[in-house]
Amino acid sequence: MHLFSIILISLGANLDNLSIGLSYGMRKIRIPIIAIIIISLLSGLFTLISCLAGHLLSDVIPNYFSNIIGGGIIIFVGVWIITASFLKNKRKIKEDIKNRQEAISSEKPPNTEVDGLIEIIQDPDKADRDGSGDISIKESILLGIALAINCLATGFGAGMTGVNVYAISAATALFSLITILLGLKIGIWCQKYLSGKKADIISGILLIIIGLYEIFL
């Protein structure tokens, strides 16, 4: 796999991080550098594990079919990211209705760690669970896992196409750090031009292009 593919896959897998950084920057929620490093390392680790799994499977499948399967997985992830960005809006509407009903009935939702992780996976924007205005180490681990899960299928597909697993894992961790920092810095200004939904769509399109590139070139 060419350096071009590694860069674009790593960037596409981390545009969610950009939208999270933008959202947090806009609301002046601080993410300490240690928390950003933890999130980045988790993204790199998840990518490494999934890439190694895909690479091992590619050893028992002919090279051409590995590229087709791997590229197909990357395309699927791209399509899913775009679709999920539209479904997320519908889910938020339902959550607003549910929250109003809970407020009326004075019922509090469960607040276990498992519930928190599931909630953050569904919407990473909710990582600041205590509303402190800072992302703690504990919250950064939950947020890192939620964001890193996006890298699993992409990494598996990339691994099957013969990617250098260490290069793409390092690139994913690096882009994770850069996109979060960039999002936090530009905050409100960039939010006018690149909403979370737009970032998801761009991410999906990038992955679809790379999947087609790996299949046909």
C-alpha cells in the first residue's frame, strides 16, 4: 500500500476526532495534553491490533482477493460512517424527547461505567460526563475507546490489502493527536464551516475513495 493510502486512511479514520475537538473547543471544554495523548495511543493500538488480524488473514487468501476484500471493507466503513451521520440526528431527537420525559417523571438514567461507555460510543461528544469543563483521565480513556472503535474495521480492511501495520498505526495515532489539537484550537471559527456531520461525510468519502483505489489500482 502506498504512502498516499496510509495518509488518507489515517486522516479519514480521525476526522471524527476533528469534529469532537471542534465541538469541545466551541464550548470551551478543555482536553489536557495527557488526555489527548491517551486518546491518540488508543487509536494507534486499536489500529495495530485490527491491522495485524487483517494481515494474518491475508496470508491465507490470494493477494488479488485480499485487495478486493480489504478494499470492500474500507468502502463499507465509509458508507456506514456517512449513513450513521444522518441516523445520529434522528437519535438525538429521540434522546431529547426521552430526556424531557425523564425530567417530568424525575427518573434518573443509569450512570454505570458500562452505560457511560455505550453512551460515549454512540455519541463521543458526551465524554465530559461530570460537566466539569475538563476531560479527566478517566473520561479520556472512555472517549479514546469510543473513537478508537472507528479504527477497527478500517484497520482490518487496510491490513488485508498489505499495509505496513506499524506505519499506519503510527500515522493513525499521530493524526489523532493533530486533529484533536486542531479542532480545539480553531473551535467556534471552524464550526461555522465544518460541522460534525460534514466531517463524518468527508471521512466516509475519503474511505470510499481509498477502498476503490485499493481494489482497482
